[in-house]
Amino acid sequence: MKTEIVETIPQEPERYELRETPTYRFEASRREFFKLLGSGLLVISALPNAQAVQESGTSKKPSSPDLLTDIAGWLHIGEGGTVSVFTGKAEMGQNIRTSLSQAVAEELHVRVDCIRMVMGDTQLTPFDMGTFGSRTTPVMNLQLRKVAAAALAALLDMAAAQWQVGHENLQAANGEIRHRETNRSISYAGLLKGREFTQTVPAEEKLTAPCSWKIAGQSTRKMDGRDFVTGKHRYPSDQKLPAMLHGKIVRQASFNASLVSADTGAAEKIPGVTVVRDGNFLGVTAADPATSARAANAIKVEWKSEPQLSNGGFLEALKKAARERAGGEPGYETGSVEDGLKNADHRLQQSYTVEYIAHAPLEPRAAVAEWSGENLTVWTGSQRPFGVRTELAEAFRIPESRVRVILPDTGSGYGGKHTGEAAIEAARLARAAKKPVKLVWTREEEFSWAYFRPGGLIEVTSGISKDGKITAWEFHNYNSGNAGIRSYYNIPNQRSVFHEVESPLRQGSYRGLAATANHFAREVHMNELAHAVGMDALEFRLKNLDNQRLRNVFTAGAEKFGWGKPKAANRGQGMGGGYEKLGNVATFVEVAVNPGTKVIKILRVVTAFECGAVVNPDGLRNQVEGANIMGLGGALFEAVQFENGRVLNGRFSKYRLPRFSDVPAIETVLLDRKDLRPVGAGEAPIVGIAPAISNAIFDAAGIRLRALPLLPGNMKLPPETGNKA
């Protein structure tokens, strides 16, 4: 794997809006924080009360001036020198713990290893909507930088007051403040020893410019990385409590089935087993996982369900909805598509489809639940700790103040762990058993009962002039979603609409949401238009693209890839790219196709990516490479097979994922825009790989593939990388 970092020539910063994080509510008082953390400096960032009232929907004012309400983030520096930073974000393997620590260390002028990042604990951290949408870097990174800068300002004030000097000769570095004229110095810990200070972040705080970064902007080792590689780290599925029981759920025979009867007699005869039934919910607890599984299997159940759609039937339903064209969410529209088509020299209409795919996280859902009277504590893996807290409170009809959700660093999520199913199940079992209960889903449960990335149908109608300018663009997405639906190309007449369709499977967020599907359809269609007028695919894109940041990634990627240079026989080259979550990406792919056997091999991938100023180059490279590898699966072979309410390939031996032998050489070009603030990179890099492969296959073999996954079909993988069930 190769990475190249390019500091681009600053362009006029693009104007865009970021929604501010919502009102943060915190239940503990300042005194409680100091009791918990010891004396030192506590820095908080509070939103204006007017905004708090408006967003919370209440007119009540805080009952005490000590109550920390509406907090956007906070930080504590202890008299021992440890910096504790508290955020509601979750670490799912994306290494955000490290980049957030870098941001704080940069503004506070301390070493990264001095920072203790407390994440995803609803009792200790400020409210946060969740870890999704690539929002951690543009929003939380910025917020914690402001908090750290305010902490440093407070420390400088303390030193100036203690020494009776002005600020102009004070310098902070490595956790201490020095007075240049007298060469006196004092550590942050020395300033704070035995004292309690509280500082509020001002509305505007001067931050270090990216061009002056010394800690941020550098590749830094993963925080707590040794614990992960040595096995010391404890994931949600590793959590243990004294006298803990193990739970097992008796699952429905198919989706939407209702429980008719359950004979629990045999299970209840097993020593130490508790059977819990509540409507369609049926589960057991026992002293160990094997006994709980045996008890669950001993229950004789009868389920009732109605006939449901299968793979083929779902696509037919989408096509029917497409023909009817009934309704749709208001989308983006400008100009007149009808006039644009009328004035076009060439018109093109095509359909593109995507199958449901599973998140397949390394760690299935897991939770440990413990009741203490009417108070509930749950350890689980989730991207939305406060959302899970709300779900638990609603499920048990108790105030949220009585629910605590704690997130140990989790074994991946990819958008699949927004909801708290396992947490609610474990809590139900724990309440009935009157002991802590641990519940870990099996791989089959994860594949069947978690939600999926939606399948969908996309119809594109376009018009183009002889000189290669797109005159009209109409884009209809059925079911897969509206993320990334608006075209970023300069088209005077366009219309984009998302149509919601009743889904036979539970569906939800996935890395990049619907942007993977919408970019696939758009970027393959772009190549089809270029082919129709005999233009080079890159030249055609640039002719219809005014956005300079997107032009930069396409040209940088093309240069690194060697686009336009002669290629060997039976080789094909393709590209795909776009704009998502404020990130700009262009991916180039080279494939080899055997003309006789139609065996395809992905030879090389080059991705150029720009997300503003780069906070951690190595971490960013990992995101880009990981997105490409993950995207290979959805592009080539990942698809959930289902029939009449049952998943048919719900295990790794049947559900095809990328393997080491599938992964080609991946080269990454990072465009470091130090003139722009950093934005997220967890999702945007995945959108280019699928259309790039499809376009490369057409270039090599003349076969146009418009359905994801691209294989099987007219093409296939080498035998040595085939599925081994």
C-alpha cells in the first residue's frame, strides 16, 4: 500500500454549512465532577440558554447555577497533569480516539500520551447525537479544540497572575508555561495543585492554524494500540460482572412472525434456568452460555407468519413502483428537464440496481445489563449511546436519568449499530432474573436480525449535446435512499427524487448510506454518456464539472494512476468519484479480463481524496484503504439472499466478503488543504470503487454491468478466490 500526500495550492474556500451539534444536557454538577476527578481546572462549553430552551422544548431554567446544562464538550486538567477529555462519541475502530487526542494536544500544548479520552458514557460525557455521518472530525474535533484553547488561556491567566507579569512573554509547551525574560517555568499541575477552577469557553476562541500544527497533521500511533494487539482490551462482548448470568433469545422462525405457543417445560427443568416471555419476546438465562443455549433449544415453539417477498420479488416490486412513479420525497430541481431533453442531440435512459448487503461487523451485538433497584446500567457496543439510553428508558417506562449506557471501544459498526436491540434484550432478561445478564448475538443472529443496507432501483434519464455538455439529468431512486442523490456536475436542467418503497427486510444506515448506490448509478451513467459522444471519460467529467475541489481529486488521481497511457491487451481502466459528507474523492481502477473464461482480476486501485486539512495522515490513509476494501465486497459479490422472511446466507461461509487474495495494490493520494478546516473521512472514500470497477470491465471486455454486485453474471473471479462454503 502506498500513500502520497500533496499540499495543494489553496483555492478560494468552498462555502458550506455544518449543522451545529444539538443541545447537550448533563446531569452532574461541578462539585460532583471535582469529587470524581479531583482538584484542577474544569473547562466547559455551554450553549446559550435561549437556544437550550428552544431545542429542548422546555421553558424550565436550571434549578441550580451549579447544574451543567447545554454542554457542548468539556475537559479537566488534574493536579497530577493528566488531561481528561469527555465526549459522547464512540470508538468503533475508526481511530477517532487518536485524532481527537491530537486535536486537544495541539491546542493545549501537551503530549498526546498525557490525554485520557473518556467516550460514550451517558453518565460522564456530554450528550451527543451519535457517531455517524462523518461528523466527528468537522464538529467534535473543532469543539474540543475550542475547549482545549480555552483551557490554555485560563492557564496562561493563572501564570500571569501568579508571577505578576504580562501575557506577551509567556510561552506554553509540553505541559508547562515559561516566562521568556526570567526563564521561570511551572507545570500545569503545579499551577493547579490543591485548587479548583472552572472556565467557560468564550463564543470565539483563537485556534492554531493548520499550517502551524505540530501534533495534529502528523501520523500518530493509535491510542491504546498495544492493548488491542495484545488482547488486553475488553470489547463489549468481553465484559463481565460478578454473579453474571448468560442470556439467549429464542428467535422467530421468520421476519414479522408472531408467537402462537411455547412449551417451556423442558427448559425450566434445567437447573438454574429462568425462562422469560413477554409477548413475542422469549428468552432464557443460565449460569453459562452453553446451558442457556441448551435451554433455548429445548423450548418448543410455534410461530405464525404471512408469505413475504424474496430477492427476485423485491426487485419486481421496485420495478412496479418505478412504472407507477407514485409520489416521492421532494428532491433537488433546477431548470427544465423536459426542455433539456428536447434540446439534446443524444438521449439516454438506463436502470441500475443494488442488492441488500449486511454490515458483517467483526464483533456481533453484545450487551451486559445490570439493575440496581429502578436504575439500569448497560455496557454495549453502539454508535449512539444516548439513543440507546432513550430506547431503554422507553422500553421499561423509566426516566432517562435512571439509565446509564457505557460503550467500551467496539469491534466495528459501519453504520449498523445505531440501535439498542441487544441492550434491551439483556435488560429484559436481567430484570426477570434479578441478576446481571450478558447477551452476545451469534453470527447467524447478526446476519438475520440486524438491519441491512437497503436494496434499490435507480433510473436515470439524460440528454447531451454533440460537444459533450450534459443538457438534462433526471434521477429517481427507489428505496435505497437519498444520500448523495444530487448531481455535483454542472447541469442546467436536472431533477433528483427519492421514492420510499415498502421493504421486505429491516434496513438502515450503512457506511456512506445511499451514496454508494447513487454514486454508482451516476458515475456509470457518466461513462455511458462519454462513450455515446466518443469522449475520454476524464475529459468528459472535467468538461461538465466546475467544482474545483472535485476537479483537483480527479486530476491528481489520474496523474498518479497514469490515466490515458497505453495499456496491455485485455486490460481495462475505469474511474468513479464524487462528493459526500464534505469529502471529495476520485478512484481509478485497472482490471484484467480473460476473454475466453470471463475471469476478472482487480489489479490496481488509486484513490485521490481531499477532506480539508489532514489531522492524521496514517489514520486517513487507513480510512481510504479500508473503504476501498469494504467497497470491493459490495461492488463484486456481497448480497443478502432471502426467501419468504428468512435469510439464506447468514454466516461467513455463505456470505461472500473480500479476502486477502481479492485485495489489489491500493495507492492513496491525500490532498492536504491546510487552508480549510478538516472534515470527516469515514464514508466518502467508499463511493468511487464500484463504478470504477464497472467502467473498467466495460473498457476491457465491452460488457456493461449496471447491477450491484457486479459478479456473478457475465464475469467471475479466479477459482482460487471463489467462495469456500
